Amino acid sequence: MNILVISDLHLGKGKFLKNGQLNLLEDFLEDEKFFDFCDYYSKGDYEKEEVHLVLNGDILNLIQIDVDGVYTSIIDDEVTIRAIDSIVKGHPRFFEGLRKFLKAPNKRITYVIGNHDSGLAFQDAQIALRKYIGDELEFCFEININGVHIEHGHRFEVINTVPSDKYFMEGPNGKMILNLPWGTLFCINLLPVLRKDRPNIDKVRPLSSYVKWCLLYDFPFFWKMSLSVVKYLIQSNFDEYIKQNRNFKTTLAVLKQITIYPLYGRKAKGILRRRPEIHTVVMGHTHVQEWERFPENKYYFNTGTWNHIPQLDAGVMEGHNRFTYVKVKVDRERNLLLTGTISVWQGNWKPYTDEVSVT
């Protein structure tokens, strides 16, 4: 069986808004390349092969889609469905590729829910997305496929997760809404405003490096950003649907993780140690492709992202796009890893290159 894992595409409303203006909040501009990717793995050498495509979280940027021009942190199933409809309308070629892939013989798609698409936990939202992709589309928070453990990875950051038993909360008029963590609330309430001035603010990894760069080279914006964050922290203490995730302990944890980024290889090693049936861990979330080898032929991979990744160099923001994904082949009968690669999609003329390959 072949397993393809891709994550962190952050689809928004599309490249252009209704009025024809460029959408500065759109991250994903590679719809045609993704269509070719789906097409390649559903025909030719892979036509009769078992191929399981795992969309490993943050594929749809549901938390940064405005509803009638308003960004809201009161997210219920109706708000989520309207966001899905907007995204599909802005990316028709992307969803055409997924539909074509799923209709091919021996093909499956599983959507692992991340922090930017947490609204897909609503059953009605899942039904809405299936209408655009196919009834066979599956949803989960993590999945184990023949010894390959796949999850988005945001649960390792206190700023981006809430306990599973507190995933939902009662909102206005008694309707269930998402109980959003601090990081998600920050993305909804502050990032759209800050990105209008600095579109790359949320793309630099880790964020602390960008904050330090602003302090040295872009102080007016650093000052504006600092005031916005302080103002938000104060206001959030009085919001009925936000303050439950805002307390002194959480604030300390937030400040710690902004300056000290979690080591995901270490988190993967912990999963492998606790679960001996697992031989490979695949995560996303960090937007940085990486891999590690552990004893007994066990591995960790991170898919990276297809979106623009800026670099800070001598005060000039430059960057690149790398269309990375993880490709794993397993022996289903013996739950063994046959091959594992971090691949870079090149296009139909030369489909892909393998940057890292393990067997």
C-alpha cells in the first residue's frame, strides 16, 4: 500500500476577491499543481495500486474566513459550512483533483483535523465537505495505517489545543460552538489585521525570529504589533466565550512556547516508545520538512507545506515554495515499512524527486 501525506495548505477564499482585488489573506496559489498531483497518483503506474491520501490538517483555513466581512470567534456548524462553501468556490480545480482521485480504483482519502480546520469536527460540516469531494471521504484526529501513525501535531502546543473533552462549549442561544485555544483566537482576532500590513507575519518559523527581526529592523510595526497583542490580552479577559482559555498559567505557557518551539522529533520518539506497533510517525503543523531515524528502523517525518516560506536575511524578506509531501510504502500483511520518503512535487514533466529516502 502507498500512503501519501500532505498538510498545511491553508486554503482560503481564492487568489481574488469578488471585486477582483488580490486576496492578501490567501496562502495557497498552487491549485493546478495539486490537481496534477492527484491526477498522477490516480492513473498510470498507480491506476490499480492502493493509494491512501492523507490530508494531514490545516488544509482548509476555516478560522480565517470572514462571514459577511466579519471575522468571528463564535464558530458553530453553520459558520463552518459557509466557510467551506467559500473555500470551494475559490479553489474549484483543487477540489476537482480530489474528486477525481477518490473516484479512481483502490483510492482513499482521510482528512486529519488540525487547528486551522477544527470546525470539521462538526458532523454537518463533514457532510458539507463530502458533497464536494465524495461520500467516501473519512475524518479523524489521528490515524494508524499499518504501523504508520499520522497526526497534525498541534496538540503538542498548549496555545493551539484544548482537551478533547472540552472541544465544544455552549454558545449563544444554547448552540454548540468550538472552544477555541489561545493560538486560534489570536489567528482570528489579530492576524487578519496585522497581515494587511505584513502579509508574511504568520509564515516565518518560528514566529519569535520574526518578532526579533521587527524589533531591530521594523520598529514601528513591532510597536503596533505589541500594542495590539496587549490590547487583545486585556479584552479577552472580559469576553464570555474567550476568557475560559485565558488565565495566568496559560499566559505563561503561551509566552514560553513563543520563545521555545517544541521539538517534534522528540514528540515522535515518545510516540514510538509508548506504542511498539508503530514504526513511522508523520506530522505537519510546523511548515518545516524534516525527518529523523531512531533505533530499530523507526522514523519520523514532517511534511512541510506547499505555501510560500519567507526567510529573514540581512533585513530582506525572501523565500521559496517547495511542494513537499511524505510518501510511505508499507507491507500490509506484516505491518512493515518498505520505503519512506520526503518528496518534492515537480509537475507532470518530471513528477517528483525524493529528497530523503529510507528503506
